[in-house]
Amino acid sequence: MDPYLLVLHINDSTDDQILFQAACRRGNVPFNWHVADSAEKGISYLRKLVDQSKELPVCWPDLILLDIVMPEASGFEVLKFIRGMPELKHLPVVIFTGDNFPGNEQKSLALGANLFLLKPVVFQEVVGLARNLYELMRQMKKEGSSPSALSE
């Protein structure tokens, strides 16, 4: 069996969280999930990991799946926080959004996202995307690649 990878999914839409998890189950993609339903909760979770890591070993996410459009603070704020913290900036961040606003992809990549993906509308496409993302992450972890390999 393939090894599980830990995904931190930061998205205010429970429907989107459930849809992506269902796509992973359908595609036999072994992701373990931690979800945060707001930018603030995502940042709080990551801040706790950083604080705990000073005292004992922590289980860092293998991937952060991040939506852009959320109430109060956006995914861009989370991305700035991640890339501004030395303990976190090594983590791969994939923007996974339904918002195709012009400039979002360029802004995401400029702020340090490794990959920008628009949410597919068709469920089977989400399954394929989840499989491809898992294979890419598994290969990177096996090779010890840096997250920048995602954007190459």
C-alpha cells in the first residue's frame, strides 16, 4: 500500500473539503486530512505546530491545499504567513480555488505558492487531479525534492 501523506486543507467551504476527500477515496489516494475552515484557523494551527516544534517533534503537513476566497482573511494572507515563517517556508503550498479572477495565479506564484490549480467542475476530473497531486508529492518526498520542484 502507498504511504499516507498529510494534507492541511484550508477552505471555508465544507462542501469543497468533502468533495476533495470523496475524490481521494474514489481514486484510492491515501491522503490523511487536517482541515481548517478559515484562514485564521489555518494560521492558528500552523502557529501551534511551530510553537510545539520548539519543544518536541511535530508532524508537518506534506502539502497545504489552500483556497483563496474566504471571509475575513484570504488565502493570500495564509500564504504570506507560511512563506514568512522560517519553520514553514519549506512546506509545499498548492492554491486550489474556484476563483478564476485575472491575476490570481500570478499573485499566488509571486507570493510563493508552488502550484495554482482551478477546481474542476466534473467530479472525475477532481479524482484525476487528486491522483496526480498525490503521485507528485510522493515522488518529491521519496527523492527529497524541495517544494520548488512543484512549480518547475
